[in-house]
Amino acid sequence: MLIIGSHVHFVKDQLVGSLEEALSYNANTFMFYTGAPQNTIRKSIDDNLTKEALKLMENNNISLNNIVCHAPYIVNLANSDAEKHNFSINFIKNELQRCKKLGITKLVLHPGSAVKISKEEGLNNIIDGLNKILEPNFPVILLLETMAGKGSECGSTLDELKYIYDNVIYKESLGFCLDTCHLNDSGVDLENFDEYLNEFAKQIGLNKIGCIHINDSKNEISSHKDRHENIGYGTIGFDNLLNIIYHKKLENIPKILETPYIGPDDSSKERLYPPYKFEIEMIKNKIFDENVLEKIRNYYKN
Ligand code: FE
Ligand code: FE
Ligand code: ZN
């Protein structure tokens, strides 16, 4: 079954708000940050809202198992500064507990950035952090995201991800999240996606892929930029993305759109309109719609 959704807001009404937003896009999954992605301020989970959300999910045939949480991108396990490293460890532990409380089984994490230290040191700090975070048989799996390799980002190659994976003790509590924009920008040719997938299967194992972020890219392969583009408007292209979305070996893995909001016109810097309802529709129809930007603007304008 195709499991498709987008990232959505969480702060208003927690899971209920997220779910209602996802339903407005005709999605059957979604991903959310438990607070602002740029900071680590978090409100406590309201059990009544969670209960209400679970009922609403049941009514709409949405499985909690497919819903994904994303840790804020400012936590950095690669940091050598002991205080910052420990802060990140504790924050992620808390975030895993928050997921557990919500019944969410997947938490996506950017591995980290090796700022002012070597890549190797950064990777070892990440491993150290993960070994302090992960527990055996924990109900929430931590998914490391494949990165574009912007700046000093760790985890932009299969070798780096495998190095982390090999050195983590409780492997059953660790998985991975592929991001198509990041893969392209890191140097993976998505025209030959099977090659990458076979390599991933050999090095780590396809059963370790817990989520896939579906984004087109504004930049060429190997650009190490990480700028997402709307589906069909970037260098990856609609057909290559569709091939990944409907790949037989990736069935039943949640696919999450993180494409940019649309401005009121092409030159506008204001980004007001979520594209997800229409991108999901194109994905379900398997046909790229040349008028999709116009349709999005018309739909949300009023
Ligand atoms: Fe991410
Ligand atoms: Fe992503
Ligand atoms: Zn990105």
C-alpha cells in the first residue's frame, strides 16, 4: 500500500492538529516536529489530545505505526564539547520518551555536523552518543537521515552510515531515513536508484529503512547544498521520484514530502501555500501536472 504524507505542524492541538492537517492533504501518514525544528523548547504531551487523535486515526484508517516524528535539527551528537554533546544526548532521550508517550514508533534524527573537528572524530562522537541513547527493545526506533553533505555534515555517504551502524551496540533500536534531495546532493544518481538500493541492502539491509523523505532538489547531483524543490520542478524529476515512491522493495515504508511552500507568484519570497494536497494527488495519479503551482495558488488564495 502507498503510505504517503508530508511534514505537518504539531504545536496547535498536538497530534489532533497534525492529523487534521494531514487529512486536508488526503495523506495517510505525516511527520511532525514536537516543537519548533530550530529550538529545543517543548510543551508537555496532553494525553486527552492524544486519545482524541487515536480515535480520529482509527476512523480514518491511519496507523500510528506509519507516523514519524523528526528531532529538531539543532541537536548535534557530533559535537566534541562535552556539555553540548550531553545536552544533545539528553534531549534525544527525552524526545524518544515523548514519542513513546504519543505511541509514535519512529524518530528521525540528523546524525550531526563535525564542526571544527575531523569527520572521524565527529562520527565517533555520534557513535558514543547513540550508545548512550539507545536501549534494547525500546518501542521507538531512531532513524538516522541520509544527509546532503552540506558543510561538515556527517552521514552523507553509505560508508559513514555503515560505520555508525557497525559501531552501535543496540542495532535493533537504530534505522535509517532516506531523503531523495539529500541523496542527489550527496552524489547518488537517482536515475540508477537500484544501484544505490542494492548497495544499501548489501552494507546495512533494506529492513533498516524506516522512512523516506520525498523531495526534488534545486541543485545538481553532488552539489552538497540541501535545498528542497517541489516534485517535478528539480534536478531529480518526477519520474525518478515516482520510481522510488512505488519501488516494490520499499512498499509499506512511509514516504514523507518536505517540499517548499509556494509563493503567491513565481517571484515572491513569501511562502504561504502548502503544496502537499496537490503533490500527493499527482503521486497517486502518477502523472505530473504542469499547472500544479497555479492550482495550489487558486485553492489557497481565498
Ligand atoms: Fe531531516
Ligand atoms: Fe529530510
Ligand atoms: Zn533537507
